[in-house]
Amino acid sequence: MLTVVQAFDRAPITEIGFDTAAALEQKLSAAERVFKDRDGWLPPHERIAILRRLAALMDAKRDHLALQIAREGGKPLPDAIIETTRAIDGVHNAADELRNFGGREIPMGLSAAAVGRWAFTTREPIGIVAAISAFNHPLNLIVHQVAPAIAVGCPVIIKPASATPLSCLDLVAMVHEAGLPEPWCQSFMPEGNDLAEALATDKRVAFLSFIGSARVGWSLHSKLAHGARSALEHGGVAPAIVDRNADLSRIIEPIVKGGYYHAGQVCVSTQRIFVHDDIADDFTEALVARVERLRTGDPTLKDTDVGPLIQPREADRVAEWIDEAVKGGAKLATGGKRLSETTLQPTVLLDPASDARVTTQEVFGPVVAVYRYADLDEAISRANSLPTAFQASIFTQDIDIALRAANRLDASAVMINDATAFRTDWMPFAGRRESGYGTGGIPYTMRDMSQEKMILMHRS
């Protein structure tokens, strides 16, 4: 049995059973059976109706879902409420997208051989989707993997993070209550990683959606069945550049939100802040003052800003990285203390070494590092120096500097005067290089989970 605990105080919530290899085979066989029966595929209007009913069921359980996110995942309740709202809207997004989800005409008659023909494409579901999710958004990430599959007509088997399975199990139960037959959406809770890999790499799986560590994701990607597609969402070491003419009165809030939202446990959390020499002292003073006002503690309380890390071992790791950076020459401007088994004071480090882990690796904790720079291109070069690349920010009131940075930063998205962690659920969301593969965002995932078929008609 798996004991699910509260992230903050490790108090048990409930126990759930593990799925076996035999259960996995049953789930894959059921998914394969319904997908192969084309006469049984649900038409778009029925899928839209199911998604609308699902959103209504989620809305009726809004308070329960938000509190559950706070308990099992440790996200502060105000942010958990926002996640729940986003998840409900995401289900509507998937339903809405079906109104514009279609093929295209292929021009004919462009050569003598093509005269008298008409060709167009349709979109079909790609097949069985294996979805492996992460803990940090235990409801909304599941929606991003499940709702597009339902919308396009793919059977989906979803494996949640073992630390946060309850939000996923609730969502799958509501999917069935909304009218989707069980074989089209199934949860999977294996003990250990071997069965999760067996799911992802099974020859019947046509698409892998993976959110988690780069090491695991790229390993699974290399083992997929021939012809299977994938979308991988890993992490980054997100950079923010603060120009000399940035308005400090307006930028501190988005930078703090970007760095400490969900205790920094977000793949695009602001981690490296490059600040122009001319304003570095004033910026650091304002940043430290704001960080020291953050309230750290029980995520189920409405006034908590920063909650726990997901596991005690993660708090151990982040504390070790902070200590390493300080011993390597970084100045500890604020924070760094262990508050409990899973909580750390929000931390600001000044000028860690270029080879410190807080500089080169994703910290996934409540830590930001501030570095001085004299030349914009120098800051851009340092921001681009790692094998990870995801979202980045430039803070400035000079449009030329904003556009120069936006054009030269190696990132899939550059935010001008906004946090690296900003996201809406209909925008493209993608890591570059080691940070990911494919494009997330509900409309983009729907396209990835489908494939075009061309139909040609020849006038007889």
C-alpha cells in the first residue's frame, strides 16, 4: 500500500493500493480494444459534452480540489485555488479547441498529373497515450495530459506522481462520472519505476506525455516503440536580466513571484538574476526586503506565501546546495535556514561561483541567485551558457534593449517585464535542448496527439 502524506507535516492522509503488471496488461488491452473499434469512437459533440460535464463536476468540488492540492502537494492554498481554476478552464479550452480542430485542403491541379483531383486532410487520434505526470501541479498537469486526449479521441493511461496521486484519482473518477467509458481514461499507480517504464515503452502506446526529470524523460524517449511520438517537459535554470533603467518599484513583485511560487518547485522558476552594476545594490536591497516579508509555513492556511518542499530529502538537497554556494564564495543575503523537516527560509544568494550547483543546475527550491553584469551581451551570454533552455525574462524600460534581449536569449519564450514562470494554458510551453521535447499547451498537445490523413478524390 502507498501511504499518501501531507507535504508540510508528513501526516498521513490515506492509503491506496498499487497496480500490478497484470493490472497494466488489463489496462493496455482495454485501451487497445476500444481504440481498434472505430465504430465505437465517440463523435466530437459527445466528447465536447463529456468535457463540459467534467468541468461542471470539477467546479462543484472546487474547494475540495484546492485543499487537496495544498495538502498532498504543499502548494499554498491561494495558489492551489488558482491552480484549480486553471484546471477547470483547461477542460473548457480542450472542448473549445474542437470547434477549430480540423484538416486543410491540399492544392491540386498544379501540374498536369494532378488535374481532376481534389485532396484534403482530416485529423485522427494517434492512438493510446501513456501519460506520466509530476507532483508540482497535481491537478492542472493531469488536465494538460488527459483533457487533450479525451478531446481528440485517444485512450489515455495516466500515472501520477507517487507523492500526489489523489488529485489525479479524483479527476479520473470525475471523467467517468461525466460519461466517458472507463477504457478511454484509466489511472495507473505502480510500485517503483519498472512498471512505469513498461507502460511508456509498450509497443501499443503511440504517444508518451512525460513531465519530470530530464534523466528519466530522455531515457524513456530513447526506448519508445518504433513510430511512437513523445512530448517531454523537464526543467530549466531560468534567467532574468534586469537592465539599469528597470523600474524597481514595478519589477520586484514579479521577480519574487517567479522565484518563490510553490517554493521554487516549478520548471520555469526564476533562479538566476543578472542585474546591471548601476542598480545592483538598490535591487538587492529591495529584493531582500520583499523576500523577508514572505510568510513560510502551513500551505493550507490562507496567508501562507511559501510552503514546503515535496519531500524531506529535497529540503536536505537544497540546504546542501545553499551551504556549498556559501562555502564557494557566495554571500547569503537572506534566508537559508531550515524551518522544519520540509520547509526552508526563502533564500537570496549573491554572486555564487560559476560552477556552483545553484548556478548550473535546477535548484527546484526557494532560492534565487543574483549576479552583477556591466554589459547586456555579457549577461545574455551567461544566461545562455547552460545546456538547459526554457523561459527567460528581461526587465527594462528601453524597447531596444528589450528586443535585443528577446532576440538573443536562448529560450522558447522571453517575458518582457514579467516573470519567467508566467504561463497561460493555451500558450505554447516548451523546453529547448535538455529542457524538453515537443510543445505543451492544450491546443498544441491536441495536435501532437492526432495525425493528419489525406483523402484524395479523382473525378471519374
